[in-house]
Amino acid sequence: DIVMTQSPDSLAVSLGERATVNCKSSQNILYSSNNKNYLAWYQQKPGQPPKLLIYWASTRASGVPDRFSGSGSGTDFTLTISSLQADDVAVYYCQEYYSTPLYTFGQGTKLEIK
Amino acid sequence: ELQLVESGGGLVQPGGSQRLSCAASGFIFSNYWMSWVRQAPGKGLEWVANIKEDGSEKYYVDSVKGRFTISRDNAKKSVYLQMNSLRAEDTAVYYCARDNDAGWLDPWGQGTLVTVSS
């Protein structure tokens, strides 16, 4: 089974500064036949369901602001918020779907304002 | 507008059963796999089960195999989760979500809370 490990568990960033969340998979999730990384990122605000931010490791979902970006390949991935807004306070999760139709989430990273 | 609405949560005793429903609208339901994902209080997300477009394939996380059954009714645009032999550790908000292409989940419903307690 693939294990997804996020770091840090929590972080505090000043408004307007860059926030970075890391996600590491226990095995390669780059599918060689299509050169795609089977990784998604979600944002969950308090009291709300998760919202898809990014899929294929770096493709923003419809309506997601361009301050959100995803990068990485193979086993190491990063979600970056280029200029933190107050509305970005949330828990962020990565999810692998390389094992599709079975899925695994990371444990989550809580993002707060410093 | 894409929408998923869960129902059926509540308080159930250990060893009991509960059936969750998720009604879909705004997309061609029969064209998509559907998933259930749960979140224990204060904890992270755990994928629970999913079902193929025609119901012919079903997959489960190990912790619920043999106890939970996912099903769907494409005519009613609904997916269900029958939960038997419930345990305290099954206490969680249960979300339904649409599987897309290779496996990302979007959209998600608002969730329904299942509490297993005596």
C-alpha cells in the first residue's frame, strides 16, 4: 500500500508571504506510460467538505486562484500558495490515485496566519 | 450546478447498522464512478469505498471489508453505503464524492455524521 506523508503537520505564515506544503509518497506515483503524476491536492476549511485544488500534481481545478500551484514528480510533491490570503486558512490534503481505484490521503497540513 | 447531498446519518449503537444515501444532480450520474470518504472527529480524510459506473466493480478500504457495502441506483442518481456491525471507530462524517477520470474526487457533498455509541 502507498503511504502519503505530509510535512509539516502545521504551519503559520504571514499574510502576503509564501506558504509551502510538502507531500511524499512511499513509492513512485509517476505513471511512465503517460508521464503523469497521480496526485491531487484538496483544501478543507472549517466546517466544510474538501475542495479539489489541483490534479495531475500541477493542473489547477476550475476556478482555483493562480496563487495556488503544484509541483514535483515521482515521490516528492509540493503545494505552494504564492501570496497567502486570509481566506486560505484551511487544512490541506494530498491524495494519490496511482493505486486507482483505491486511494490514499496524506494526514493533512493545517495552515494558519502568523 | 453539480451537487451531491448525503443523508441517513445519526446515532447508532455498536453492532448496529446504518444506511447512507447520496443524491446527485447536475451531471450524468451513470457516467461516473462514485466514492465514499470519511473523516473522524478532528482527524484526516480516509477513502472508504467506490463503485464503478454500472455497479459491476466495488472496492473497499481494508477496515470496512465484509461490513460495509456500496451500491448505486442510476435511475435515481443515487449511491448508497450500507454499514453493518458498526464500531466506535466508524464514528465520522461520511462524504460522497464523484470520481473523475483517473481518480481525483470532485465535487464532494456536505457530509452526514454517523455516531456509533451506546
